[in-house]
Amino acid sequence: MGVHLVQDARRDDAPGRSAVAEIAPDTRLSGVRMFRPDEDIIEVVGPGPALVLVDAPLAVPDVRGKRDAEQVLAWLDIPAFPVTPQRMAKVHGGARGPALAERLRQEGHIVAEAIPDQVLRQLMWEQEHP
């Protein structure tokens, strides 16, 4: 499963919904559904075990804003949103990812943070610069 988690659940417009994509065992996309509250996301993901990749920060450790992930991306010249509790609160009203990840883990899922947009950019760059 893949989850594009919109950080600010307070938004009531169409872009304010999060997307849950289901990937079939043969790796094809088998469905995409839109949700707002975490409870709906957890319900559609269902009971574990499953691998759930979330396109949102799942760890917001301290005020530095430089997690290992951001440091590796910076080394690859890939810009990343600095993740600090203060910035997440100011820009998004807080971080939804850590709490959602914990709840999914309690359901028996393996949860990991994904940055698909950045991965696609890197793959396209590598195609153009063999």
C-alpha cells in the first residue's frame, strides 16, 4: 500500500484529502481512494501484515531539521523539506505521519517513509546522465 498523506487534515477542499494506493502482488496499481481522517486510512489499509509506504515524515526528532534522510538527499543534491516540530506546526498544523505510522504498526503493518517524487526525479536525472 502507498499513502500520500496530506499533512494538514484541517483543509476541507479537494486537495486536502490523502490518497491511499493499493498495489497488487504483480506490482500493478489496483486502486486509489481518497480520505481525510486517519481512521479512514487505517480502515482501508485493513489488518496486517502489509508493507505500507507513507509519503510524509514519519519521524520528527528535534529542532535541527536534519534527519539522516535529509542529509543523504542533500548529498545527492535533492532538496527536501526540513522537518522540525516547529516548522511542521507552523506550516501544517503539526505532523500526522508519526501517529499514523504508530497506529498502522499496532495493526501489524510494516511502515516506512517514502519520497516518491524525489525518487522519480532522481531516476529521470539518471536516465539523462548515464
